[in-house]
Amino acid sequence: MSPTIQLSQAAGIQLANSDASEHRPLIITLFALFVIATLVITVWAGRQTKSAADFYAGGRQFTAFQNGLAVSGDYMSAASFLGIAGAIALFGYDGFLYSIGFLVAWLVALLLVAEPLRNSGRYTMGDVLAYRMRQRPVRTAAGASTIVVSIFYLLAQMAGAGVLVSLLLGITSDAGKILIVALVGILMIVYVTIGGMKGTTWVQMVKAVLLIAGTLLITFLVLLKFNFNVSDLLGSAASNSGKGAAFLEPGLKYGLTETSKLDFISLGIALVLGTAGLPHILIRFYTVPTAKAARKSVNWAIGIIGGFYLMTIALGFGAAALLTPKEITDSNPAGNTAAPLLAMEIGGGGDSTGGAILLAIISAVAFATILAVVAGLTLASSSSFAHDIYANVIRRGKATEKEEVRAARYATVAIGIVSIALGALARDLNVAGLVALAFAVAASANLPTLLYSLFWKRFTTTGALWSIYGGLSSSVLLVLFSPVVSSKPSSMFPDVDFAFFPLENPGLISIPLGFLLGWLGSLLSKEEPDVKKYAELEVKSLTGTGAH
């Protein structure tokens, strides 16, 4: 997940440093075609957005397959596409563990969250939490957590998009980079304010198709080069990596020290559990008409995402087999250029038309990926503000649907402006910690509260507040004082050292703490749990009786 900015930067640098500048019109054309196509889809969907249910949940009209495709598009970010390929290219087996972690995460979402959430809520996570709790404090906490997770995730994607586009187009000035970030932010605002959930869902479906098609193309070409013999591919990768058989065995990245072992456990826990608490993923379960469709959509998503991560074997090990480690790390020390470098290599090299075309396709797919994820995140955060905070906290449930949707659109503009400003400031920073933070917060604050609300009858408002705010603050503070932010050359601020927490991901500490605080707050609370409401929620979540 972490290398969103670096990978985008490196992809652009590779093109800028090649003699392929003559092919920039091709890249501009591909970008323009995608933007125009998605804007047309957004305007079309916007004309069909009449009610709050249309804006928040797409009218609950999407089929299980359509929603599964959209969920896949929302989940597979540019970091997944390019970052995992780089990790595998440099670290072999240990890099592939990322793919396994992302896929296993969907089993957690399917087993624990998808169907009960679809049955129990209406538009947001706050609907589920507030069903048996005091409305105003719980909705405020849920809205705050959703917005924090979304904005940190948005910052990484926005800055990544800005750097990717500016460098691919040969823009090197700070003013030009800021302008690109602003244009991406404006596109994001247009997608959400005009199209709502319908427009965003269709954009995500288009992006998913493009991503799978691009990955399939590269995978086919790599396997063709090795006569479709995976054993030869892996053997060549191990030999060319300079690490021999160790390249195909665990230990190159996460077995070197005790700290690295703990860091891997922490990252794995955050990825697997955080996915089931990501707000832009959770709201996707409301776009289908029934709980059965929600369950089926997750099944579709598992199949699509599983196929994609399976193809990362060809991307990562193909890069290791066809490129030397020096070629990869010279372009980017973290190895995040593996996929674009591989595309150019199997296309004939950076100076060839074939190589430039394949790089242009991969770059356009990466840009499409970022835009789709950005739109989903913005919709999740603006929906939570409008539905949870504005309608139910500020207006105390008296806002009309029209007023609620208007508030969501205003929130979209505000969140877009904040994202543009932060993305512009962070355009030259390593924002790896921001993506990791999003997953850690989701796993530390959102998931414990959701699970307790759905499955523990003694859970109280105090427990919910302790869990959300405790998980939120602990994960933020631990990342702030970790090597992600300071003390290392790859940190956000490499020239200072205020890191006292040794791990790069706080999940090992903050996730158990979120569960512990929810349990402890409920036990210490003087509030009597509403057993009747819990029984109603249990029946509703498990059977779908009375679901929207």
C-alpha cells in the first residue's frame, strides 16, 4: 500500500528521462479519452440522481456483479497495482505476502461485515452504530473517524495523481504540479457532486475493467516470453535477482530482525482487519437491493480481486526475471517502478513505440485507478458528514432529503479543497504513512465498534466512544512518532528524529487497544445496555427483516 507517491513519481521519471517525449501526445490522448468518458458517465448518472437514496446508495439498483466490479475498482488502488509488483520484484516471496494479505482481507469482510451491515444500516456506518446507542455522540464519532480515514487516504491518492500526471507530461515547476493536483481535485468534486453514488459506481466499474485488462495484457506478454512455463519464470527471477533460491523463500524483507518480524505482523493485521472497516468499502454494501446481493457482490469482488493479485506473480516475478535489481532501484530505491519498467521492457524498450505505448497504457490505468479511488473516498466522507453529522446531529433528524443531499455536495467541495491544499503541500513528500494510517485507523476504531455493535449485547455508548476515539488517537499518535514520519531516509521528515515507536505500522498496538477500550468502556459505563434494541438489531442484521 505504502508507496503511492514514490511509484507514481518513478513512473513519470522513467518516461521523462527516456526519448519517448515524442509519444506524449499519445499519453495525453489516453488521459483525455478516459476523463471525457467518465465525465459523460457522471453527467448521465447525475440526471438520474433524484433522491438521497440515489445520491448515497445509487438507488440500491446495482446488481451483485456490478457492485462486485465497483468494489474491486474501489479497492485495487495504484499502490496495489504498482507497489506490490515492486515489492515482489525486490523481495520475492516476502513481497507476494502483500497480495495474500489483501485477498484474505476480503474473507473477513464477507464473513463478518457485508450482510449484517447491509441489513442494519441505511447509508453510512453511523446508521449501524446509532441503532442501539445515543444518536448524537455516536454519529459524531463515526463521522469524525470516517472523515479522518478518508482524508488521509485521499491525501496519498491526490498527491500521487498530481506527481504522476505532471511528470508524465514533463511538468517540472512547482506551480505546474500544484495546478495538476488542483485539476485532479476538481475532477473529483465534479464526479461526486454531479454523479453521486451512481456516477462514482460507474466510474469504478470502468476503472476495474481497465485495470484488469491492462494487467492481463502485461501478464500474457510476460508468460508468452517464458512459453507459459511459470517454473521457468520463477527460476529466472531467482537467478536474475542475485539472491538465488532465497528469493523464493521467506525472510528477505521481514525475517532480518525481530522488529521487522513484528512490523510484518502489525502490517498484516492492519491490512486484513482494516479492509472490513474502510468507510468507502462499507458504503458499497448499501448500493444493492438485498442482503443476498451484498453477499454475492463480495463473492464477485473476491474472484476479481483474487484474479488480479494472482497476476501480480507475473508482474513482480516478471520484472525480477527481465530487469536487474539495479535497473529497478536506480529508477526508484523502493522498487515501485517495476510494473512500468516491465511494460516498457516487454514492449521493446523505452525508445521504442511499443514500449512507449505500453507505458502510456499502464500510466493511464494508474491514473484511472487513482481517480476512481479518490471519488469513492470523497463520497464516503461527504456522505458521513451530511447524513451523520449534519442531518442527525446538527439538525437532529429534521433535515429534508433535499437539504441532506445539498449538505453532502457542499461537504464534497470542502473536502475537495482540503485535499487539494494538503496534496499540493505533500507533493514532494513520502506519504507512505498516510495510507498505512488509513488502514490502521479503520482497523483500530471502526471495526471494533462495528463488531461490538452487531454481536455484543452489553456494548454501550461509552464503549463505542472509547473504542472510536481511543483507536483513532492511538493509531495517529503511534504513526506520528514512528519511522514513517521521522528518523529514516525514507521518512516524511528524514532530517529529524522524534520516533520512539519502532514499528512502521501501529496495528499491533492500536487494534487490540481499540477492542480493549470498547470492552472496558462498556463495563465501566453506568449506562444500561438496551437489550431490546440489541435483539431487534440482531434479528434485522441476520435476517434482513425491515432492512432498506
